[in-house]
Amino acid sequence: MSDDRYANSNLRLTGPSKWLEGAVLLALILVCALAMSANRADVDFWGHVQYGMDVLADGLPRTTTYSYTAPDYPWINHENLAELLMAIGVVHLGPTGLLAIKLMLGVWIVGMILRQAQRQHVSMLTLCIVALAIATIFQRDWTLRPQLLSFLYFTLMLLLLQWCFAGWEGQWRLSRVDRRADIEKPVELTYSTTRLRFLWLMPLLFVFWANSHGGFAAGLCVFIAYLGLRSLEAIVCKGQQARGLVTRFALMAAAAAFATLLNPYGPGLHLWLINSLGTPRPEIVEWHGPRLWEMHYLPIWLV
């Protein structure tokens, strides 16, 4: 009887504990939202809006339209879709509406991080430290600019990878490989072939990404590296039986890379990015090398 009462008391304690945990998470999200809600206009915001307005009015320009020193110079713009969305947002929602969307996007990304951390049973203290550090990092650059779409697309890519590889991701199976065993004895990999088919949505994601912001190049590298490492793991674990899976991953990576060519400039966008990134731009603060010893880099060290 005493054991039953003890068990029932434990059950009753779980309710308040969950409410307390929920309250802490809500407070954490609100604090993160406060950090990302600054009403600060980016210096390039109205320029992006004007470029989007010009496209809506006259179509996509092929040469520079606001240059006194290089008139008729070929113009490759890697942010066309983002600027169109900004222009439409200003017309129909106003700056206040865009600020609300910016805030909701930041809160959603932090919420996805917290959700994934909870699934992995991360402690509440670690959750708070990491979430606040991320919000502090966002606070500096979380303004209305095209790179917000790169944050969105990158988060969607990670969520899709996590869902497609459910059962496989989150575990280090190479440690199970018995090097003394016969090479024909495979190590079982747990995954859903139905879910893996949804990876074919990635090329569609990269079409939007390549037309929104140059950050698609980093996202593509991460996607290819992810599939490449999964392929290596499959080969080590399954041997020759992994051939079909590896082939599908290679085709998916190639399709995603090809999808980035579906932009108004084709491969010209990629050549422009290579040339632009290879040119020193001291006037662009975001392109400066990291000074990890400065205080505002402390949140990055915490993460």
C-alpha cells in the first residue's frame, strides 16, 4: 500500500513539474523575442525595397540603374526574390507588419532549436544558456534584410533532413562496425524509404534560396556534405548493399546543385559570387574576419 501511495505522489508531482517547465520555456522565448524585436532599420533596407519596386514596375533590369560612375554596367542581383517580398510587404503590410514578421521568424527559429533540444533531453540550464546566447547573436544582425531568408531556408533544410533521416540521424553507428567480422556482414541502418523520397523537395528549396540570397552557396555545401557523410556511413555499414542508396543521394545532391542554376542569370550568378567573394570588401562589416577575442563574440563561444 505504501508503494502505491509513493507512486501516486510521484505521478502528482509530474503535473506541476511540466507546468513549471512550460513557464520557464515561455519566459525564455519571450526574452529571446525581446532581444530580436529591436525597431532598427538596416542601412540597406529602403534600397532593397526600391529595387523590388523597380522590378514590379519595369521588370528585371539587366544593367545598373542607380550608378553615376558605371552606367549600363551588367548587374547581377542575387536578392531579387527577397527584394520583391520586401517591396510587396511595405505596400500591403507596412514597415510595422514587416517588423512583426521578422520577430515571428526569429521566435520560430529559436522555438525549433528548443524543440529539438528537448527531444534530445537537453537540460533546462543548457537550453537557457544556448537560447539566450543565440538571441544575443541575432540581436546584432536580426534586421529586415535578405539574409533573413537564408536563416529561414537553412532551418527548413535542417528540419527536412532530420525528418527524412528519422531513426538514422542522431546516432553514431560506425562504432557498431565489427572490424573483425566478415565484410559481407552488414550493420543495419534504420530509416524510412518513404521519408527519404521527400529529400527530392530540396531542389525546390534551393530554387527559392538561389533567387533570394547568396547564402544558398553555404547551404548547398552543407547539404552535399550531409549526404556525402551519410553515404560514407552507409558504405561502411552495408558494403555493396549501399550502392542504390548512395546513388540516390548523389542524384539528390546533383539535382539540388542544378536547381541553383534556375535563376535569371544561370551560371552567371555563380561566377559573379566567386568573383565577388574573392574581392576584398573592407567597407562591408559582415565580411571582416572574426575577432574572437572581443566581448561581443562571447555568445558564439557559449554556443
